[in-house]
Amino acid sequence: MKLRLTLIALLVFTFGFSQKELSTKLEQYMDAQFGINDFSGTVLVSKNDSVLLKKAYGFANYEWKLKNTIDSKFSLASVSKQFTAVAILQLAEKKQLSLEDPLSKYFTGFPKGDKITLKMMLSHNSGLDMDFDELYLTKTDLNKDSVYTYLAKKPLLFEPGTSTAYSNIGYYLLAQIIEKVSGQSYAAYLKQNVFDKAKMYNSGVSTNDEIVAKMTQRYYFNDNKLVKNPYINWNFNLGHDGIYSTVEDLNLWNKTLFDSQTLLTEESQKKMFTSYNDHNFGFGVVINPFYNQNHELIAHDGGFFGAMTSFNKYIEDKVFITVLSNNQSKSYYIAYGLAGICFGKEVENPYKHIQTAIDTKVYDQYIGDYGDIKILKKDNKLYYNDYSIELLPESATKFFRSDNNNTTVEFITNKKRKITQLEIKKAGIKEIKNKTKGV
């Protein structure tokens, strides 16, 4: 009996140490993202309901040097789409609408509206154009009728249901349908049927005039200088965007959405988390995106000017990672690195890249294809995939991307000193690409 208790105690100690070690690695990685890459925002990582990392960095307001805190509220950008999808599925469960309803049932006169279904809009198969930010970034005198008239004049990208193209317009129209069917505003419906049920009391829908406590200001880079976000008409930047939240609320959302039937039935959850096309779009989420690191992942990222967000649920591993930023930090890259740490990969922490002068004659042997990566040369400069992304040398063989120092490339030689491989580190995670052309 004494031996058994000793073994149990040892296992508990071992698990606790392992968890503590993992938390330390995650925190060291994020501290480097802050110290080296000026990350501003909040991050939360959990596994099996145990929070491994929860921390705030940078400023909620740069003018006043007010620091972000764990309960700082951030615009979610396109992470908002999953809330719209849940609302539509709830209304379908109540038989107030059907996913097979045509758009024409709710909006008359829309071109091919009889062929566009709500399901197509949810899964980005509708043919609707990408966005209408040319309106909500510039105009204050918009109303729903004028916006609808404008959208109805936009040509479809393809015949509904025949292809896939990401569409913010589709999700904006879905938000309008939620209002038409429920008889409530989009914000009121989500508060009553989504946020309150999930106990997400620090989440809501952005407006043009409401004062929201602890709401972060947003900043983006213009000519390599951090500036304030432009005007956004939040009355129309919704459905596809518009939600604000905190990392703690998103963790509650994670538990409620995936681990219970509080919001959706099991059947509706299955519909939401099914891939409907070769882009892996479910309803408001992406199913096993290319960055899943060979683990079952349901995710979505968002980015609109200063707001950069990432939401990642590794289903079988029960790992949840969310990163919210208000200064255009690459949250999706950071979340990728954090996931690698959780899965026991060797992940390099960010470090300061110092450009050095080298003999550019060596560039000729670097040119070529490395799997899906092209290395190009022009005017004695080296480029990554196209001529907009220059590779800057930090040694004769190692370079970092001019647009993203979270990515480095290093050229590897064989015994005959010929370049045969490219080692890419994205967010600190190593990938090896064999040279397939130009050997």
C-alpha cells in the first residue's frame, strides 16, 4: 500500500513538473516575441482544462502607455465568423430557417439569389465577392438598403456551388438574415443566445459610439511606422467581423462550443465542423488547415489592420491556443510556434536578426525550387517566392524575410558542397525542403 501511494505521488510530481516545464517554455517563447518582435496583446494556452500560459503584453493604448491586461478586450476580425455560424445553426435547429434556404427568400432581386443557399454562404461556396470594405472604411452615411443595393451590383466570382472563394460579404448577409429571422439586432441575438449562455460576459459586438471598458486601441504599420487604425463603420463591418472578446472569454467559448451541447446539438456541431470543399472550410472555421502539424485541428485566424487574431482547438490533444493582438503582430505565426512547443517540437525562440554584408556571388547557387518554395534573384538580391519578399542575409547561408522576421531560411550543402536542401524556420519550427530544381 505504501509503495502504491509512493508511485502515485511520484506520478503526480512528474506530471506537475512536466506541466511546469511546458509552461516555462511557452512563457519564454512569448517573452521573446514581446522583447524581440514587440508583440502587443494577450495569449492563453490550455490543455485538458489546465491553463498552461495566460499573459498580457504591450500597450492597450500607445498614446497613454496603458498596458494590456488579461481582461483587455480585442477586436476578433474574422474569428467573428464562427459566432455568426453558430447563430444560423441555432435558428435552423428551431426550424426558423433552413441551411438550404436560398438567399432570395430573405433578399429579393439579388442576382442568382435563388441559387445561393445559406449553406453555400457558410462554407464560402456561394460565389459572392470577397468584401465591401470600400464602403465601411470610408462612408458614415450608409444604411442597410444602400449597402444591399451596392452588394447586389457586385458580379459573382463563379456560378454558386461550383467553386470556393472566401467571402466576407456572405457572412455580412448572414448577419442580416439573423436579424430578419429572430426579430432582434445581431448584437442582441448574440448576447442572449450565445455570449450569456457561454458566460462570456466580456464579449460583444462593436459599435461606432458605445464606450466599452478595457477595449484596446488598434495600431497597424504604414511605411514601417506604427499608426492608429483608420475609421471603420462598425454598423456594417459585422457578421464577418465585429466581435470583441478576451482570451478568457474565448477559453469559455472553446469549452462551451466543443465540450458541451449548451449552444448546439451534436448534429449541428457535426455540420459546423465538417469540411465542405478543398479549402477545408466548415461553417465559420477551417478543418485541419495546412498548419495543423499533423494533429486534428479546428481553427480560424483573423486580420484587419491592427487586429490580428488566432483561434486554435486541437481536438484529440485537448489543446486550446488563442492569441489576440492590437498592433498587427502575426498572431497566427505565434500560435503555430506555441502549438509546436505543446507537441514537444524543438522550437527556436525569436532572436534579433542583424543583417550582414556578404558576397552576393553565392546567390547563384541558391536560386531554384525547394518543394513549394521558390528562391529568386534579381539585381544582386535574393527573394522568397516572388520579388516582393526580399531575403536579408545574417550569414553567408542564413537569411530572414524582410516582411516577417518570424521566418528564416538556411541553405544546406552536401559533402560535395552543393546546395541540396533549404531549412525553413517558421515561428521557430524547422521544416526541411529538398531542392527540386536548379541543382
